[in-house]
Amino acid sequence: MKTPQEIIGESFDGYVSKQIELRQTKLGQIQKDNKILTYESGKSPWIRLCSSVDLDSTKASEFASKYASGQNLTGNQLAKYYMLFGGVSMGDFGTENWSPKQLKGGVANTYNVSYIQQNAYGFDSTNQYGLSPMPGVTSIDVVSQNQGSLREATIKITCYNISQFETIELLFLRLKYTILLEWGHSMYFENGTQDLRTTPAVNDVYDKFLNVSKLDPPQGQTYLRRVLDYIEAQRESSSGNYDGFLGWVTNYEWEMQPNGIYNITIKAISHGDIIESLTVTTPRSDESGGDEVKEQNKANNSTLGRILNALKKALDGDDLFTAEQPGFPVATSDLTSTNGVIISYFQDKETTSSSNIANLIKLKNKPYINPFYNMAGEEVVRIAPTMGEGKNFYYITLGALLRLIESFCLTYDKSGIPTFNIYWSYEGNYTTNADPYIMSSDINTCWAFGESAFANPGEDYNSAKASTKKISYIGDQFYNSSASRLYYMYAFLNIDFLLTTLIDNIDSEGNLSVYDFLSAILTAMNGALANYINLEPYYDSTTHDLYIIDRSTPIKPNNPPTLLNVGLVKPNQGTFVKSFSIKSEITPNLASQIAIGAQANNEDVGVESIAFSRWNAGLTDRIVPNKIVPKNSTENSDNFLGLKKDTISYLTALGSGVWMKNYVEELSPSVNDYQKQIKASRILANPKAASPSFIPISLNLTLDGISGIKIFQKYTITEDYLPKSYRDNIEFIIKGISNTADPSGWTTKIEGLSIPKGNEALSGGVRTSEAGAFDSNRDRSVSTNDGGSVATPNSAGLTQPTTGGKIVHDYTGQAGQNVQLILDALNAVGLTNPISQVGVLCTVSKECGFLLKGEIGYNNTSNERIRKIFKTKLGKQSDAFINDLKKDKVRFFSYVYSDNYGGLGNGSAASKDGWTYRGRGFNGLTGRAIYKKYGDLVGVDILNNPDLVNKDLALAAKILVQFLVVQPKNKGSYTVFQNTQQAILKFADLNNGGTPNTMQREKALQAERHFKIVG
């Protein structure tokens, strides 16, 4: 998975940019050769539509007896016979490996309803209606919606008799059944060779779609995700001249003409609509009581509502968390300030694990188990102000909420893998567009305060600082000043607010639009934070990943936009833009900002209008030269000082427990306005912080069809048509994409909106550096080799290709430094292939998150789980025995790892070897014999100094590399991989003693979201 910072303003994928440049170069040639002339005159579109419908034997026999006597239509056979491609095409069923045959042609000399006949005219015809043309797809329109989270397809089909219609009705007019729609150009210029391909990019995506056994998804991946991967791979291999749509039928309509022809329209939507409508109520709501009670029951009976309410009860000290619920500790109230603010929270991060939540709400079905390698320490909090109105405030982090939705509220395949993933990483989700003084002005929505909010400089803040020492620690990871980043997954959301929002978004049928639910939450959170940030959900329909992105984050200038030639271009600068339109786009809100700015004459105004006040610098209205505008942003103005005073009172009230509704809520608007004025003041003090002043313009382009372009990517155009003030100042970001294919050709339409060019000083995002040059304040980016592809021997006795590329990751602080240590250790033994290195890093990520720590105790783990982990030692022991044993970590580890358990070389339980040589290091080094072996290999006596494995970071990295890379048998067989998934699975298995473990593999695969190979 990519990170949120890579989404907005990313460049076109490499193959897309290359194809654009190649087309423009070819079409710009003054002397056109035969290939270019062939391309311009002979290119046409192709379309293919495949069905997912399988027939059981009864249905197959029934249908065959009516329309195709004697033919076997069981399973996927009918779908193979009736691909709508060039009319109708089929495959060769006489061989073990099914393959497509030639397209049909010619005229039948007899009536024949056999699906295997190869005549085009007379196919699937009867003497009742005469010889008929083949049915086929006549046109398609595929449009992106909801900022790319959905793609909606409109497919038009024509068929010529009732037999053809019945077959199409059976295969394609099936609501909620999946279809595969593909299209492309019949000929194209190929990237790399730059030669003209005169055959279409006919591929095997449809073959795998029709024969799911060929999909062979890796562990932890759904069939759906696998098909999408194949589609994306084909886009790239075709140089952007192929595209595909995977979705399900949502509606259809058909009409029979007087001449017996059927015109059919199918509406389909990509599987992204899962986030639009998820049924989450279980069981059905209680319909008794009044309307208010019924509404409350809708939330209480939904899975998410049950979880949130149960967490509230746990924080109140409910008896849910007793010995009967092992693994879920009682909420702890060890922070009681002298002024009466009581804080209860869960100490163990595993509290909100999927298995514990399942136990809490007594779910029978096992939920999807998320990897919990990088969870926050305290994710659920209760704050009880003693001088309020007797109301407790309950909070859960945004990261925990998203993880619970992913585990319990989505749809899942047969193996329990969710249909899409949610990127909830605490460290991977951040924005650079924030301020250490950011603070929530509405604690009924969220608790989120920058590290300076409770410690603002100046004597005025001393009282606030003194009274908030205890309370200010909550969510203190929300803002990190050393990295100038706001980690928004650490924001605490008010649980009562979430329940209310849940009620508002569950319809009468019990459906929850996850997209709308998250949008409502994030909109309220943005407002509570004075719109310093602009969080919103974003769904990548090509990978089925859901992100939370900050739309206000400065776009990175180091992502170069691709140039699209438009209009009258110069010699040797061709264009494949068929048409375009440019117009200014002034919304009502923007018009207000311009009006305010127009009056300001470069004087102080609100933050939203600052750019437009500077726009008028040096200009005077001859008729009304002097305009009066309130100067609200001057830090010495009465208005500003009043807002500051209210803000101090607000913070003091929160720290002292005076959370009276008529006091705190009355101060909230002032707190919000104060933050806006702070922001405005800083922009005025730093002219570079304000965006360039210009009226936004929209740019709509119609291109000769090309695939691989995505929402939020940026591009630029030839600027001859732009006013001078815009030139070299703006780029365009894509806000809409649609594709149309019909007999006239395939076209792609993109809707763009102008954005200011990025400012290096203000931009956040990924920065790379060469290996070994670690900067603790950068975005955890490290590099590997920049070599060729020559196989070279190395110090570990391995032979592997030296592959260029850099590994970019999203770990920070000590974890980020440890990533570099491990990479250095891998390079030292010659494992320089970044694909292999990612396999090692993902294994470490799921083991410890790159932070050294000893093996944790099992006192909060259920006995059932303990029996599974230590089956040999504890599989048959009673609850009483295990409960007594796990109270004492020393006794527990001494017992379970005793008597050479697992070949670890430990002595008896009395020797306490199990405790002394418990899991340590980056890979959980365990056992006396193992400590002896790897101590000797690295030349350090860790047998007598086992704690060194956790204290010496470089030593731990060397041991890891010895364990995973140098020592395993057949090392030459696993150093060259086709992809990162192969590497991840191999190293995860090696770390598990060479034995595949489904859970460990899944966690390692999930960890890949932290890493990316670039360059």
C-alpha cells in the first residue's frame, strides 16, 4: 500500500508518462512514415465483456435442453462460450488448458444454436427468426465518482433474437453478480521499442477471471485483489493502451424493437461501492418504544455500536472484564489530578485487538485479525470532570476506530480476508500542514491537542499550564514538533459523538455507508480543529485500499508533472488531445474571499482572503479608493486579545475539571476563531506561506484513450492559452476521469483544476537520502543500491543480481534508525537486492515494529490462545493451572520453554533457562542453544550476557542477518525473487523455523504497506 502522502499530487505512473511523450513525439513528426500513417488511419477500439455466472448441473441441463441440446454448460462453460468480444467469441475446450479461438466469421449454411459454431452471421439462430447477426457490445462509458472511490460503467448491448437475449439475460443481467469489462486500442506504439504494435493487447486477464483456479492469489490476498493486480499489470505491459473494469451489476433495462432487436443497457459499479453500503446491524433493531428509542437501538444493535458501547462500560468499571474475559484488562484509573480530573484508560495496547473485542461483544464468528505491530499504547480513554454536569467523556483514537471497522464491519472472502484494506497506521498517517498550537475547540467531537496547546509561551498561560499537567498527556503523540508533523490517527474521537453519527448514517434497512460515516466524522473533526487540516476518506479503486488523506497538505514539488500538448502546437510537438476547454471557476465561498481581499489593499484580513488581498497590491479603486476592513489578525488588537483570553480560560477549565456545558461550549467559538487568527498572523509574517493569488481555472481534456491516469495526480499543459499571471505558476490536479469506447474510437476525458506549484520550503512528504546518511527528522527514507543487473558473489556466499532501487518507508524516530541499521547489516553480507531486503524488513516489522523489546508476558492472553501457542506444554492443562502459571512471567517462561522445548537447548524449569533466554532482538531470538550459536557467530558472549541482544542495536541487527540470511540452508534459493510477496513469505517462514504459519505470513504481508521500492 502507498502512504496518504503519496496520493495527492503524485506524478503519472512511469509507463503513462512515457506513452504520452511517445505519442506526442510520433504525432509531431513533420515527415510521417508508414507506421504513423497506419496508426492514424487504422486504429480502432475493441471491447470484451465476461460474466462470473457459474451454472449448477440442474440449471445447466435445463438451459441446454431449451437452447443448446447436448452441450455441457455446467460451471463456467457457458460463460466461456459467450464472451462478448468481437460479437461473441469462445474458447477451445478440447484441450486441458483452455485458450481463446479465432473470432467468428462467415455465414452459416444451416440453423444452429450450438455455441461452438464459428459462423458470425447465423450464430445462435433458429428457423423461427431466420439467420441473425451475432449479439455484441455496442458502446461503454466508465466514469469515476466520489473522487475515484467508485467507477460506474454503462454498457450497451444489442442482440437479434430471443435465444440470444435469453443467454445474455442469464449471464449478464444478474444484480450483484461480478463482470469483467475490458477495452483497448487495436494498435499502438509500444514504450521501450517505440515500435507499432498492430495487434491489440489481448491478454490473459479474462482467462484467469473465467478460471479462478489460475488466479492463485498469495496468502492474505482475495481473488478480487488478484484480478485488479492483473488488470494493472496489463495496463502497464500495454503501455497504457488497455484498460479494465471489475465490478458488479447494479441495474439494467432492455427494450425490444418492432423488428425483434433487443437493446440492453447494463449499469455496473466497481466493488468500491462496498464502502458506500455495508449492512452492519446484527441482530435486527428492537422496534419497541418511541422514535428516539428506535433510533438508539439502531446504533446499539449494530456491530460497531455494540463495540463502542461495550468500551464505555469497560471504562466505567463494568464487570465485563473479570476472569471470565481473559486478555481484556480492567480499565485503570491511576491518573487523578489534584483538581479532580479522573482519567481512566486501558494500559495494554492489545486490549483493542480483534480477538479481545470479539470476546467482549460475544461474537461467534472469528473476525479478521489485524496485525498489531504498531498500535498506540492507550487507544480508549475516559475523562471524568468532577465539576461538570456529571457527564463522563469517552474517547477512542481514529486509528483504533478504523481498525475495528476493518475487522468487524466489512465484507470478507471465504478465508476471512476483507474485500478492501484500511490504512490505519499511526506512524504512516501524518500531515505537515499543522501547528503545535492546534487544539480541539469541541471536546464533544474530539480530543486532539498539539504539544504546545497546554504550554503556550507567555505569563498568561501559566495558570493553564499548571492545571493541565495531568490531562495534557492524553494523545500527546498527536503532534510531533521535531518532525513538524501531525499524526492524525492519534486524535481521540468522542464515542458518544460516534454513536450519534452512526445513528444518522444507518438507514431503515440497517445499511451503513462507511464512506458517508467517515466523511461525517472527519468533517466534524476538521471543524473542531479550526480547519487547520482537511481530512477526508479516499478509496483507491485500482488496489481496493481505503485511506484518510489531508487535502490541505502542500503538494510535493519533487513530483514532476507530465506535459500534455494542447491546441496549436509547435513543430515536432504533436498532440493526441482531441478537444479541451479552459474556464475560470469561482465558487460562492471563493467569491466572498475575493470580495474581502479586494477591499484590503494588501492590509490585514482573515486567513482565507490573504492571497487575494495581496492580489490587489499596488492597485486602487478610483471611485472608492478607501475601504474599511476590520483588522482582526493583529496580535495586539482588542479582538485578538479577547480571543486569546477566552482560549486561556478554555484550557484552564479543561485542566481543572470545570466542564460545565454553559461554560466550555460558550468558549468553543472563541477558541476556533483564535486558531484561525494565529494562522492568519503567521501567513502575514511569512509571505511564502500564502498560496499565489489567482482565480482557479478548470481544464477539461478529451484524449485519445489512455489508461493508468488516476484521481489527484497532477499534470501541466502548454501555457500559450493561459494569462501571463498563470504561466509557470500553476499545475493541474485531476478531479475526474471517464472513458468511452464505441465504433468511433476510445476516448479518455479528464477534469482538472488548477493548483499553485509546490513550494519546497513548505512541502512535506517523502525525502530520500543515500544509504548510511540517516537524518532523524526526515521521512524514514533509506536507500539500497543504484547498480545494474550483473550477478555478483558476496561475503555470505550468495549469488544474486544487484538490482537498483531505493527503499522508502514510513518509520520514524528510533524505529526509523533501526531500519537503517538492518539495511546496513544486510548490505554488509551482500544481500543488496531491495526485493529481498523488503522481505526481511517486513518480517522484522511484524515481529517488533523495529523497536527492541523482550518477549511480553501472557497474563492478559486467553487460556485458549495460550494452549494453541504452547500446545506441547499447556495443551491439556486446566484453566486453574494456566491462570496460576501466567501470573508470574519468570515461572511462565521457565516452564513453557523448559526441557529442550522446540530444540531450544534449555534446561529444566528449575534452571530458569526459559526466562533467561526468552525472546529478544529484532527476530525474537529464543533458547539457550540458539543464544550460544548466534553469539559465537557474531563473536559476542550473549550466553552470559543475554540482555545485550536488546541493548546493543548493531549487535541485534547482525544477529538478525545471521539468523535469516547467512545461516539458513539452501541460501542461494531465496535470494532472487520475482516480487516482494515471494520474499516476504520466504523470510516469514524462515523466522518461524522454516514452517509456514498462516497468521505470521498474514502479518508480514500486511507490513508491506510500510515499504516501497522507488527508482
